[in-house]
Amino acid sequence: MRVSVVLLTSDLRLHDHPPLCAALETADAVVPLFVMDRAVEAAGFAVPNRRAFLADCLADLDAALRQRGGRLVMRSGDLVEEVCRTVAQANADEVHMSAGYSLFAARREDRLRRALEAVGRRLFVHDTVTVAVPPGTVTPASSDHFAVFTPYYRRWAQHPLRPLAAAPRRIRVPNHVGGEPLPARSDVTGVSPGLPAGGETEGRKRVATYWRRGLDAYEDTRDDLAADSTSRLSCHLHFGTLSPVELLHRARRRGGPGADAFVRQLAWRDFHHQVLAARPEAAHADYRTRNDHWRTEHTARADIEAWRQGRTGYPVIDAAMRQLRYEGWMPNRARLLTASFLTKTLYVDWRIGAAHFLHWLVDGDVADNQLNWQWVAGTGTDTRPNRVLNPVAQAKRYDPDGGYVRRWVPELAGLAAPALHEPWKLPAPDRAALDYPDPVIALPDGLDRFRRARDRDH
Ligand SMILES: Cc1cc2nc3c(=O)[nH]c(=O)nc-3n(C[C@H](O)[C@H](O)[C@H](O)COP(=O)(O)OP(=O)(O)OC[C@H]3O[C@@H](n4cnc5c(N)ncnc54)[C@H](O)[C@@H]3O)c2cc1C
């Protein structure tokens, strides 16, 4: 009997899964394997929100495999050792997995390939599983990656998508290959109370609902903070419970301004992945240095803590930071505002903000998080690196009725817009009646400091 192992990583689904399809084409039986990788824990990446979501994903995948006659095999420890042990137990010939694009993923793949080759087994890595257009597929004439989104997008949009891979109907897993019990969401502590449920079934339901009720209006409503009208599919894309290729096929088939704008956002995802693949150090170091001398944990401790706790005195910033803790998620407009506030108004190192986001975000992703932070901080790919978002003007524009602030900052729930966006301007007795902090800094002071800092070394 010919057996293949399918190593699952950020692709926890059965629909449109090229590694699984490739394994099933050549093998009589497959071992769908997930390894709870010790190195991910050691890197501090296994935070409560993502561990809880992952537990849902694994349970859902196991159930889907069982419906098809198989099951998920889970192990924990060193990923390379566990894959090799599984290969030996199953007497498998091949291992199939999807490509990852961080330095961590590249090193892991390299170690695994060498370990498998040493025992005469082959590793097949499939590259259109977690992204639609893999890094290196479209490149400018003079570089290994695009550093600016618009020209990237033009080329990306012309690149043909591979056809979809059908979900398997039957899967045979060899009986003698055992695993460990799956983790349970209920065992994870410190999880955000409003964290969504994970798993492919949930992801597919969410797509169906969004396609019915949200997508067509996406272009007009996506920045409306109170409307909560974006897809909220980022967590499913991060864990691979949804396929970006499938979403793109479906959005293109649908057409229209909403679907087109959605496609463009998915291109941003691929864009950041191709930057990270070409410049892995951009996860930690400035992609384009502006010679910043950022404020740090030591020099800006109180400001950073106020930002983290949602107590900066700027209602829209505080609303967003509290949503992050409560749901493990924030809409893109809120991420832009809070990141601009930290890096520009407070002039704090973008890495401090990125680490806080990575701690809470259920979709927390090295490529998307670090490179978006760099984009906002002006050390990344933004062609206007010194722009500063004014949180009051932005709040009036994107939360005109104040519904978003009232939802997350109950201290201000009795106020009407636009006054609730500037509570420090209320008449003294009304202001005194609020249990809400004064602004950590006046906006003109923040702007001055930032401009001086950026001009200093230029
Ligand atoms: C400072 C900052 C940090 C971020 N960190 C992350 C992160 O860790 N993980 C993450 O997935 N996204 C991140 N984003 C991008 C974006 O904010 C989220 O993808 C989006 O808010 C998720 O909500 P949604 O699924 O409703 O998005 P929608 O608006 O419905 O967009 C559809 C999909 O397009 C992709 N997308 C949208 N905007 C972007 C973008 N700017 N960059 C990359 N992909 C995008 C996402 O996969 C998203 O699910 C960050 C943005 C900023 C400004």
C-alpha cells in the first residue's frame, strides 16, 4: 500500500487543498498530520486567542475527515522529528505540505527536506495554498519583489489563478498510525470573550452570509466603523480554513465594485507576503529606515500603557483598543488609526505596537501585521511615509454618529456625536461628570514632535 503524509500548517481545510489532492492522486492512504510545533510556542506566537481558534479548527477538520472515513493525526514536539516519526510509522513515501513565506517557515521547510532526504523520502511543497499569487511569481524588471503596491497590483491582477481543487470524498488513514488527543478550546485561558469560533465550517458559513449580505456594499461601507461591514474573514485566511484562491474565483465571478474592492484587499495580502519572502528581516527591522529614534518602553511607558488599555483620552483610539482585547480583532480603519496614533502622535517604536497586536489578534500574521505596521510607521512601503492620521478628524469621518465609540467606550455612551469625539471640549461640569481620561497628548504637540524627529536626520 502506498502512503503519503500531508503535513497541515496554515491550511486547515479540505476544500481547495492542493497538497491533499496531490497526495490522494498517488497514494492509497494518507496521514493528515498536524504538529503542535514546540518552536511556535518558544517563539511566543502561540497566544491564547490563536490557540483557542486553532483548537476549533482542528476539531472541525477532524470531524470533516471522519465524515470521509479518515481522521486527523495530531502530535506535539519538534515538527521535523514528529513528521519523520510519522513517516516511519506509516511507511510513507512522500510528504506534501503548503509553502510558508516567513523566515521561520523557510528554515522549517529546509530542515524537513534534509531530514526526509536522509531517509530516502521526498518533500513536495505546494505554493498556491495560503496565498493566491506566490512570492516571486510576478516581479519588476530590476528587483526580486515589488516595493510599491499599485504596480504590483496591476501585474498580480493579470496573473491567472489555478483552477480550484475539489474537496476529497473519501480519505483512508492507516489504522496503526496513532496521535494525541486534540486540544480543546475550553482548556485555553486568557481568551478574548468575543473571540469568534474557528474552523472551515464556520469560515464557509461566513463567506456564504457575506456574499449574500455584505460584499456588494463593501467598497462603500468598509471604512464605516459603526457598520461593522467588512468580511471578518482574515482569521480564516490566516489559519487557512478558507482558500484565497477560492475567494478570488468567487469574487471575480460575482463582479461589481464591491467584489472588485475586495479582490484588491486580497492582493494586499499577497503583496505583503512577497515583501516578507524577499526581505525576511522586515519582520523586525525597518524595511526603509527613516533614522528614527523612537520612544521605547522605558521612555514612554505611561503613554504605551494608556494606548494598550484603551485609555488615551481619544475616544476612537480607545474604542478600537478595547475592541481588540474583547474580540481579538479590529477593522482595518481602526488598525490604521491606532497604529498611526502610537507611531506618529506618540512617536513610539512600531515594534511595540506590532507585538501588542500579535498578542491579541486572532488573525495575527507576521507578514500582514509587521508590514502593515511598517506601512503606517512610514518605514515600510507607503509612498507617503510622513502622513499622520488625525484621530478626531478620522473619527468624525468614519464614525460620524459615534456608534462605534459608544459601543466600546461605555463611559461616553450618553454623549452625542460629534461632541463625543472630543470630550475635553465639553463644558466643565459635563466633562467633570465623565469617568474618562484627558488626552495623553495634545495633537499639535504630537505632530510637532514627529515632524522634528523625521526632519532631524534628513
Ligand atoms: C497595523 C495593522 C496591522 C494589521 N495586522 C494584520 C494581521 O496581523 N493579519 C491580517 O490578516 N491582517 C492585518 N492587517 C490588515 C487588515 O487590517 C485586516 O486584514 C482586516 O482588517 C481584516 O478584517 P476583514 O477580514 O474584515 O477584512 P476585509 O476588509 O473584509 O478584507 C478582506 C481580506 O483582505 C485582506 N486584507 C485587507 N486589508 C489588508 C491589508 N491592509 N493588508 C493585508 N491584507 C489585507 C485580509 O485577508 C482580509 O480578510 C493589519 C492592518 C494594519 C493597518
